[in-house]
Amino acid sequence: YQKTTIRFCHLPGETRDGFQIKVLANIELFEEVAQVIDNGGEGVGLYRTEYSYMNRTELPTEEELYEEYRDLASILAPSRLTLRTLDLGADKLISHYGALDESNPALGLRAIRFCMRHPQMFKTQMRAILRAAVQGNVSLMFPMISGTQELRYAKDLLQVCKQELAIEGKEFNPDLPVGIMMEVPSAVMIAEFLAKEVDFFSIGTNDLIQYSLGIDRTNRHVSHLYQPLHPAIVRMIKYVVDAGHQAGIEVSVCGEMAADPFCVPILMGMQVDCISLGPQAIPGIKRIIRRANLQDCKQLLKDVLQSSTVTLTNRLVRETIFKSF
Ligand code: PEP
Ligand code: MG
């Protein structure tokens, strides 16, 4: 793959006073990698791997997945590729398992829970990831973790995969970094425990907002209540960032908030290590980062944490952007 033009978006995500924030991309399809590179993405912070399972009748084989992940890792190397394990269920179903009869799918057999119900399928994917991680810079991430038990189950199964691959004499990366999505409020409240058991956190604000505010992210009747800058959400993100940093692990934000010009200055104030967003939004967000000052973002965050309403928070953000960017 040949890069065609070099633009300012290929410069690092760095504020005027030297604070660096890595700008990564969220992708759903292999083909999007070209757009990531063109738009100045410094790697993939979230590969929604479930899309390779959708719109087909048979499950992909380990070999198919291995080749897909290996090629993606090689194209991106030395930049990172973060493979999120399957987030199926809720609105993302596959014909292989048929429709689930659930009255609240978002609260049902989704993501890690779906994988725990189908351990063979889960193992196939983890084996493919472990093998692909021999190439490039690959990390694995589990979605929708709500507590330590799920995390330990998933990590134990990963361990089993490593043992099996070793016995079979297949090459794999034994040191594959393992992180989790922080997108369920219960996980946020025990962030300091979880931080001791993983290599990184990635905050999924789309689901965190849905589950914290009790607003279905796909229901247009309540979309006006879906507020990223709700004081509760800002506090939860801050809590996760601080708990992660205290434990010495990296914290990123990969939900839509990372692509929102009104939210990014607040995330910078918290000194998140990376943000991951749709490739098309990267140039605009990099422009904001490169015009900002960390000191102003820190002051903004301080003021926002004192604000009890979204209206006031929005005003504070607007004033900061107007004054300093
Ligand atoms: C999120 O929940 O914020 C997220 C990034 O994951 P998804 O949108 O795939 O649920
Ligand atoms: Mg999510």
C-alpha cells in the first residue's frame, strides 16, 4: 500500500505545550486500513472484529481469521492493531446461531457473555489472534467486561489456547498484551481492581453512556437524553483514567466522544493516552489537538468537574475553544 499525500494530519497529535496524545482509528472492515493511513491514524485502537462474522452463514475458520489479522498487523506495523474479541449480540447478530429471543438485547447475551456461552468459537478467535500477534504490534481487548470473574474466565481461556498452540507446535506470541473495554458502569466502579489484571483500558463511551444514563443508544425517542457531557459521565471517565494511571497502565477512549470536538479538550485535560475514532474524523480532531494547550484543557476539566449541568459544561467548553484554539 502506497501513501499518496502527506498532510498536516500525518503530524503527531501534540498540543502547543508539548502534550502528546496518540490518535488511533476505529475500523470495522479490513479495507478501511487504507483510510486510516491516509488520514494520519497512528494505528488501530479498535478493530470491531464481529463484522467479519456477519452477513455469512458459516463461521470463519481459524485459518481465515489468522490470515486476516496477520495481514492487517503487517500493513500497520510498527503501528498497533488492537483486536477486540467478538461483540456479537444485541443489534449485531449472526445467522449461524439464529435470532435470540430477548426482550432487552442490550442487557442480554452480548459480547463477552455471548463468547462465554460459545467457548469453542471464542477459542478459535483467540487462537487466530495469538498466532497473528507474531507479526507487528497486536493487542487483544475484551468487550463489555462487568467484573473480575468474566475477565478471569476470558484470560484463563486465553491461557488454554496458548497451551494448546504450544502442544501443537504452532507459533504464537505468548506476551500478547491484553486489555478491556471499560463500558459497563460496574467495571468503572472497580477500575482499580481491574487495572491490576490487564495491560490497558479502553473506555467505550457509546455503551458507557447507554448503561449509565439508561438510554438505549439506538432509540431515537430518547436520543435527546443521550448526553456525553453529563456530569456523571465526565466523572466516570476521570475515575477510570486516574485508576488506570495509578496502576501504571495506558488508558484510551474509543467511543464517539473521542470524535467529538466538544469532548476532546476535556479528555485531554484528563491526559488520556490515546483516543481512537472513525478514520474520517481524524484530521479534524488532530487539528483541534494541535491548536490546544494542555494547561487550558486542565483548567477546563477543573471547571467542568464543578459543573452540575450539561448546559453549563457546554458553555465552559465553548468558551475555552473560543479563547484558546
Ligand atoms: C463503545 O461502546 O463506545 C464502543 C467503542 O464500542 P461499540 O460502539 O462497538 O459498542
Ligand atoms: Mg461498546
